[in-house]
Amino acid sequence: MIKNSQDMAIVIVALMFLSNVLIFVPYRILIKKHKKIAKNYLQIFGPLIDFVIALVVIVYIIHK
């Protein structure tokens, strides 16, 4: 049980890191020239990445 919990914690931390890279690197590039597009990008992809992380946790709990 502890091994599975540690694996899940590693997966969640990795997803959070990946989501930060996927969201904020393009956002910083867009904000320099296209502020309106950058705002829309952040509003769309921020919740989407959170949803994916929540979905991974739910699937893990169901298959546990």
C-alpha cells in the first residue's frame, strides 16, 4: 500500500511539474506580443491540466 501511494505521489508531482512547463512557458512567450491570446490560453489550459491531474487520481483510486 505504501509503495503504491509513493508511486502515485511521484506521478502527481511529475504531472504538476509538466503542467507548469506546458502552461507557463508558452504563456510567457505569448504575453510579450499577444496579451489577449495569452490570457485566453491561460484560461483554457489551466483548468484543463487540473482536470487531467484529477482524472489520473480518480482512475488510480478506482483501480486500487
